[in-house]
Amino acid sequence: MTHVRDPLPATGTAPPRPAVGPDKAAAPESRCRWYALAVLCAASLMIILDGSIVTVALPAIQADLGFSPSGLTWTVNAYMIAFGGLLLLAGRLGDLAGRRRVLLAGLGVFTAASVLCGLAATPAMLVAARFAQGAGGALASAVSLGIIVTLFTDPGERGRAIGAFAFTGATGAALGQVLGGLLTDGLGWNWVFFINVPIGAVALVGVVRLLPDDPGLGLRRGADVLGGVFVTAGSMLTVYAIVQVERSGWASARTLGLAAGAVVLLAAFVARQATAAAPLLPLRALRVRNVWGANLVQLLMIAAMFGFQILIALHMQQVRGYNATETGLAMLPAAITIGGLSLGVSARLIGRFGERTVLLAGLVPVLVGYAGLTRLPADGAYAVRLLPVMVLVGGVGLAMPALTGLGMSGARNDDAGAVSGLFNTTQQIGAALGVAALSTFAAARADHLGEDGMAEALALTGGHRLAFTVGAGLLVAAIATALLVLRRIPAEKKG
């Protein structure tokens, strides 16, 4: 099939068809774009899989490499800091140097770093390799949405493509919980990293064969090095300030100092973008109401959902006695619901009712499920107490594709990478903020109840209830923001 290597225009518009004859000439181009989407989904699967699969292996990693309890968290923190800090810079680099080139570089770095993680013999080696993994993941993730919105210009096709991409995210999260337990118990913790190697190799070959070689705007246009320094340092400092909260506390001088430094750096970045000849993030994109509104809604929603993912897993293991594999299987209905809605339903509903309406339709059942967790008991049958929640939070399968469409609505072909990088950055900061905030509330409440003489299981459950109450508040804020800020995109303006 030689046609699969024929490049598509950077805009994603198919070349003109012959004036006569059947539509056979267009079919290979259409198939090529969908094959390219499959490659992007495979790359996303690998990166998202890594985000959840490692958490299950942490006890085994600690025992084998001799991590201290505080040092062990850096196997997660190092990845998050590099990933969250480099996304915006990586997205703009894709606009300038070509998104395909940046995607290839990211996949190569991520895959090679995964090998180093699996071979690590000391804590320092593993933390360094995890930082490199995060950098590779940022390069690959930052440009993926930009590639999708330029390949798929038809609103209906774009909706289906974004739905498939969101489905991949749900699949990766689900597989990570189950596969992490199976690999760690069966082959050892090293294989939670080695599993990335075959996926990365297939994705690299697919990118070379299927994705168009877009030249980008050219590095001569200027990469705004100073702006890149400001936003990368500010983003990394933001994530670092959040992930160390559990150790230092929210009101400590350390946390407040780090937060102040992050605010100064990010404010300097915004000021730089207003004057730079070639800004990393054109401020005109942030003037689009749906773009900044969607990023704010995403930050709140992701904070609630990542907090849910961590705390419900802890509840099932610490309170109900589930092992790692049982926990993953218990959470599988949520992932299946999310995947089914994002892949099979969201695009059709968005095409008929619009992104804003579908976003709200997805957030409401998630809030209902979260509200049920505020009265979570320490015991009770899974089918009665937890299964309904798993199904209801599946509303994310409607919310996320709609939110992605809104967040990318202000993107043009020359800055789609930057807008994509911003959307992914918001997601990472939301995830770090949600886990830090909800975990801190849960731990503080559990400690207080334990000091009052309450049994451990009941004290832990009380802490989880408080955290879920805070999470429900985040979802209420997300819904309110969607109602007050977001606007329906007229059909003629889509694409």
C-alpha cells in the first residue's frame, strides 16, 4: 500500500479529486487519516498507561531498590514535574519545528527512558529516568491534539476523532490499574516499564509511515526562548509546589514561597507573550471565551476525578481489603462506561446538541456519583455501594470529548500545538492539585478521628468522605463555570 506514505497537506484537507470517475481517489486519503489517528491513540495509550500502572508497583519498587518513604514519591513526582512543566513549550515547538518531528522525538525519548526505568538499580537512576520519561511524554502529548484538529477539519469527523482519543485515555487508565497488578505480581515491577517498549516501537513505525511530514512554521520565526524559560520554570514550580504539599502543608512557608515564585514566573510569561514578536502562546487564543473557560472547567473536573481515582483505590485496599488486581477490576466498570460513551455516543450527541450541552450532561451524573461517596460506609456490598458510583462517573466519557472540542475551538493551524499544550498543561496541573488537595484533606481528617479513638477503618472512611465532599464542591464549581462562561459554538463556525 504505497498510498499510505503520500503526505497530506498540513491543514488536513484532502488534495483535489479528479473531475471524473468514482470517489476512489479520496478513499485512501480518508483511510490514511484514520490510520494516523490509530497511531496517535496508541502513543497516547502508552503514556496514559504509564501514569496509572506505576502506582500499583510502588511497594515492590520500594522494597527492591531501598527507597525511603519520602523518596518513593519522587518516582511519581519527577515524572509529573517534567511532564507538566514542558507541555506548553513542547506544543509551540511542534508548531515551529513540525508536529510530526516533535512527536517522533517524544516517543523516542519516552521509549528509551522506559528501558532505563526497567533497568534501574538505584533510586537515583530510577528518578532520573522517570524525569526523562516525563519529558518524552510531554513532547508526544503536547502535539497530539494539534495533529488531530489539523488532520480532521470536518466537524463530524473531528468529533469522532476526539471521541476515539478520549476513549484511549479511559482505556489506558483502566488497563494501568489491572495490568500493573498482574505484571508486578507475575513478572516483577520492572515490567511495568518494559511494557512500554513494544507499544512505543509500533507507534514510532506508525508515525513514520502514516503521518504527514509537516515542516512547521520554521524555527527562524523565533521560539521565544525567554518566554519558554518563564513558562517551563513556572509550570515545573507550580507542580512541585503542589506535590510537596502533603509533606510541608498548605500554609507552610515552603509551600507559600514556592507558590509565590510560580506566580511571579507565570506572570512574567504572560507579560512576555504580550510583547514577543513570536510568542509561545498567542494571547489572542486566551481571549476566546470558550478556550479559557474550557481550561478552567477542565482543571476543576480533572482535580476531582484524579482525586477520586486515587482515594477510591485507597479505600478499597486499606478499608475493604482488596488487592491490587481486585481494585483494578472493581474500577473497570467506570472505564468501560467512559470508553463506551466517548467512542460511541459523544460525537453524535455533540453534533446534534453542541459541546456545551453535552459537557453539562456528562458532568451532572459525575456529580451525583460523587455526592453518593460523601456518605460512603466502611462496609457494604460492592454492587450496592460502589458499582453505581462507577457507572455514574462514566459521565466523563461525555464531558471530556466535549471539553476538548471547546478547549481547541480557538486553535488555528499555526498555533494548534500551543493551544493543545495549554490544554494538556491545565490537565496535568489539575491532576496534581486534585491528588494533593484531596489526599491532604483525607489524611488530616483520618488522623484527627484516629486520635479521638475511632477504629482505623472508620477513621480512614471518615477522611475519604471529607475528601469526596471537597471533590463534589470542585464539580459544582465546574458546572457553574460551564453555565456562566461557555457558549455554544454555531455549526457554521466549527472546523
